Amino acid sequence: MARLTCDEYFVMDYSELINPAIIVVDMVNGFIKEGKLSDPYIARTVQPIINLIANTNHVRQDLLFVTDCHQEGCLEFETFPVHCLEGTSESQVIDELKDYVTDTNVFKKNSINTFTAPGFSDWLNAIKAPADLVVTGCCTDLCILQLVLSLQSWINQNEKRNMRVIVPVNCVDTYDAEFSSHKAKKMNKFALKNMEANGIKVISEFVK
């Protein structure tokens, strides 16, 4: 059974995107293929993300990959199981997306929120308005939610009226965890409604 109900949201035509900058968050082995926080169901987002990248190639401002990359004993491990240690395969972008990764378009983060990652504020300030910030990846209720709320707050604080944060539902997901009460279907629904309530444009998918 699908964990996200895309038909609750409108579709958006690619032609409606304005100078998009695409952010791909934590599409790494440690959330999809191996490790304590991995969930293979998240792989359903891979093809939609590839489609998004391919269909915006001629108008895209930038493409950024963000990866969880933790040190042994980091503070986050007091809340979550050990995952995505630096230098391990868990912290690497999955093979299906590696063709789009370069030496300069990957930022590593040591917390849930990409907004705090070294260099991210410089990247964001380099994006020229008008622009759409399209956020994809995982996890919907954690890394994605904290990033998009931070982006929208930044837009509001700085009166960036010609910038939008867009989240396509078919390009995001979160994990089911047997070791906790973290249930993907419930967490996805909560996160998407929270985004909408805070001014983020949530759509079902992009179409041509």
C-alpha cells in the first residue's frame, strides 16, 4: 500500500517552474539500502527525482546533493541509532543518482537540518531570484521538514517575495522503524500538512 497519497495535492507543470534550484537530501545508502535507519521503500522516489533533474536541465539554476555524514560518537546518536558514519558506504549517495554528483555539488551535514551545514548559507545566498527551491529526498518528517521550514523562514525574514519552496510528494518519503513508533505513513502525512500550514507549496508531482 502506498505510504503517500499524491492525489491529495495538485500536479504542477514543469513550465510553471521559475529558475529552479533542486536540493536532493539524504538519498544515501544509509537511508535506503543498508543500516539501522534504512528503508528500501524510499527508493520509490529515485525515478521521480531523476525525472525532475532531467526535465529541468535547460532551466535549472543549480543542483545540490546533501548527505548525512557523522563522526563516531556525535551528539545526534543520543537520539538516533548510529548511521551514515563518515567514510562508510552508508554516507554515500546511492548509485542510481551518482551520475549527477560532482566534486562541487555535495554538502555534508552533521545534523538533521541542512540549513546548518557548512557552506549551505553561501549556496543559498548565491541563488538568484526569482527562483523556486525544490526540495526532494528523505526523510519527510525530519531532514526535509526542518529544511523547508528553515528555507521558508529565511524567505519570509528577508522578504524574498519572488522565491518559493516547493515539495513534490512523489519525490519525498520517510522510513518505517521496527525499533520505535516511527511509522512512515503517519509521519509523512503530518509533515506534509505542517509544510502546507507554513506556506510551503506541496504538490503531488511535476508533469509535462
